[in-house]
Amino acid sequence: MQAIQAQLFTVFESETDDLVNAPGAASGAYNGCSFVDYDNDGWLDLFWVRGGLFRNNGAGGFEKVTTSGLRTDAGFGNTWSDFDNDGDIDVFVSGGNTRGSSMHKNNGDGTFTKVTDGILNDSLALKGWGIAFGDYDNNAYTDIVIAAPFGFAGITDGNKLLSNNGTGSFIRIDTSIICQGTAPYTIPSWSDYDHDGDVDCFIGSGPANGTVAVDYLYKNQFKETGIANYFTRITEAPISTDLVDGQIWNWIDYDNDGDLDAYLTNYLGVSLGLGMPNNLYRNDADTFTKMTAAEVGPIVSDPGLSLGSVWEDFDNDGDLDCFVTKDGPAYCRYYENNDGVFTGITSEPITDFYAAHYGATSGDYDKDGDVDLFVSATNPGKKLFINSASENGNKWINIELKGVGATLIAGSNFSAIGATVRIKATIHGETIWQMREISAQNSFNSMLSLQAEFGLGDAASIDSLIVEWPSGIIDYCGSLSANHFYTMFEGACPEDIVSINNTTNNISFSLSPNPVTDLLTIVFDVNGQTLVTVSITDSAGKNVLVQTFASLSPGENKLDFQLDKLPAGVYYCNITQAQQHSTKLFTKH
């Protein structure tokens, strides 16, 4: 890829912005953060453990939400998923000592309620540090793994695996190998690293006491055996045999060869004050090789007390770059990827603030076509960095996935966690395939945006899009224009994708609720005394409802449609008036 030499990031500064004026993290808080659209308004908001929930005002800044009901006085990690598949994304916050961990259900009105059903009612029984949502049994409901660092924050037991039974409650699976024994477990993550159709579990186990050990990596045997909660310890070298001080495993395709490589951050800060380098394992057809600095650059040789890593195509050139947070106080690291070789960049503001850095999250919060970055750090180091890569001419495409849940014969969780997105584009004359895996824990106690953004360099479009859903459904789509945001529903549109605004012409209309269970309300404007046709089609393009109106009054009209007898699934609502036509997608529960 072609490197961009101009500076990408600027620090977001504002005398009146709530996020800018919020204090930094407490020393030793090790708290994470996440970009997430909690209110479904199309703008990425920010949740910062111990810092609070900050709503994106759509004008480049944030307003602190003081009535959300979310805990902000304690905690370490956070992970987001629509665990009950009701259309609103929920959050699980981890903690130790006297607060423990707790699930918070999104009420759909900007507030959250702590879940008190079953095992979730006992927060102290769920003490932990790192946490991650993932649908390990492919039942369209996301499960939870909690990493328990023995001896830290009052935690004296082992990991917890919580199975989502689809009724709004969870079952604790203490018999799983994931939960056996105690260790200094750090951050868990889920990834289908072997691409067999079920997500595997990776738990760092950094002792942080000057010693090293192997991490705890577990292969999911669900696809092989049909047995849920059946994991075996991964034993393949070198990923499971190297002595490390592991914090978090990130599975990414850094070399664009179509398989998932692994990057592990290491700490080791007591006996070796400088810390130890991080590990990058290249995957070649399920054979892993530990990379050296001679092969990939300083990304595997720089020492430091590394905690999290954020992998994004920050410069939109078509390959993944890497940002690494450092405990300390210290400076963070930023590595630019150029054809699989990384260059350490020190001229960016993201590497120029001295603090103890904990979690970090990324996402295109200002919707300008490049990925921005927020870093949780001690005072005064907490910062939001605005990316300006889109101004340098490189193109991009943003894909947001929506699973259809367990209401269909085969469906995936609403948040599409565990899905894999692949795109093909011709960049500077070379055909490039890129891949992203949708994950609910891919930084230190933090989660990146669930949107998959790809840099495209000089490509004006992508040639192909392939989405592999956790359900096993594979959707194939053709050419899509660059510099657009797209939303894709599972199985809804195998040949085409409707843009995020879901409109194809000039008719403005809204529909609610979405998802719908029985009554769908459509509000739109009528231009004069013309015929208006409203139709609803299923994902195969078949009309399931067609109604024509000849006597609607000019101006705003509201129509109600009873859909209680309509099967669950994904549908299009179409409005036609004169030569104008508009379409929106919705789901039926």
C-alpha cells in the first residue's frame, strides 16, 4: 500500500465539551471504553468505564448523560451486545471488590436498567476484570466470558462462562474447562481463528510480577461434536507454547492473505522495568509463525508495559495499522502498515502524551470516512483524537451488519458479533482482499465500534462483498461505491445493499417501531393529489402487502399496518408516488 506522510490525528479540544472537560482515569483504574450507538440515532456515542456515558451530539462533540442508570463509580471492563435481541444494544460492566460485575439492559429511551434475573442478580458472584460477549453455541444469543485475575481487586475464584438461554437470563457453566482453576487471567476475546464456524476463546494471563507463562487458549468443539460448552485447550505451537505475559489477543488479517493472524500484547513490568515486546503470529493456512523485527519491524521488538492494541486502517490505504496503549506513565506506540512491514510513527499526537494508558476504542464518530480514536488514561492524558485521513484523498467504505436473531430457521445475534466481512477492491492496480471480524472485545477492557470500516486507497468502488454470519449463512454482494456507509441485514439482500439512509429517491418517510412485532406505523409527506402505493416485500422480493391510496391529503400522513400474521424475518417497506420511490428495511419479530 501507499503510505500517507501527512499527519492524520489532531486532539479534540473544546472549552465547553463534556468529554473534553471530564477528568482522566484514576491511577491503577485500568478502565476501558467503547464507541457504540446506544440510542440508535446513527451516531457513535462513547462509554467510558468510571468516566460515564457521553452522547454524540452529531456536531462533532459529546454531551454527558447523567440519567442513563449506568454505573460509573467503579469497574474495569465493558462489552456491548444486544443480548436479548430486542433492537437496543446492552452493556455488561466488570468489576471486583465490593461492586462486582453487572448487566445493564437498554430500555430504548436513553436509559438502562440493571438486570436482576437469575445469576445476573448476584454481582459479587461475577467478579472479574476483562469480559467479552460472543455467541459460542450459535443460538443467535450472545454469551459472556468473564476473566478473573486471581488475587487482584478482591477476586479469589476463577473465570465464569455465562450461557444466554434466549429468555433474558443466563446459566453459569462451571463445568467448562474455561472455568477450571485459578490464574492471573486478564482480558478474554472470542474469535473463529480456525474458521470452522464457531468462535474460540483466548484469555491472556499475564502474571505482571516479573514471570512469564503460557496463556489460556481454548478451541470450541461445537461444530465438530454438536455439543455446546465443549472446549479443549489449544496446544499448537507457537501461539500456545510461548512463555508470555499476555494481556489481550487480537485476531486480525494484517497481511491481507485471507486468514486471521494473532497479535498479543505483553506486560512484564516488575522485574523488567522496560517491559517485554509484543508478539505477532502470522497465519499461513493454519500454520503459525512467530514474526521477527527483521520481518515485520519494531511492532514485535519495542519493549514496554503494553496493555491494549487497536487494529484499524487509520490511513485508509487498504491495510491494518496498529495502536498500542502503554501503562506507565509512558508514551503509546503507533505502527503504520506498509505491505505487512510496520514502521513506528512518533510524529502523531497519539504517541505524544505521557500518562498511564489503559483502554482505547476506535470508530468513525464524526462520520467523515476515517476511524477516530479515544484513549482512557490518567490525568491529564485522557484524549479524543480526530482522524483526517479522508481529507488526503484515500477512499473508504463502512459496513454495519444486522443479524436477524433466532426468529428465523437460521439466524445470527442482532449485533452480528462473530460475523466475518470480506471485501475485494483494486487498489493502485492490485487486487486486494481485506477481512474484518466483528468482535465485542478487541482492546484492553474495551471494544471497538461494531462497524467494519475498510480503507480503499484510490479505489472508487469495491468489486465484491462477502459476509459470513455466525448462523452459517453466507451473503454475496456485488459492486458498491466507495465513500458510503452501508447497513446489511442477514440474508436480506444477497445481490445489493441499501445505504444506511435506506432511501433510493426523494420521498422522506419514517417507520416505527423497528423491529416490529404487530403494528407498523408509516409517516410520510404527500405531494399533491397523486396516487400513493405502499408495499411490503420479503427478502426474496415477493410482495406480502400492497395497498394503493388515492385520497390522501397533501402534507404529512400517518398509516398503520397490522403485521401480526406476518412471519418473522427481514422486509422492505416501499413507497411509490408519481415518479418517486423510496425504500426502508425493517425486521419483524
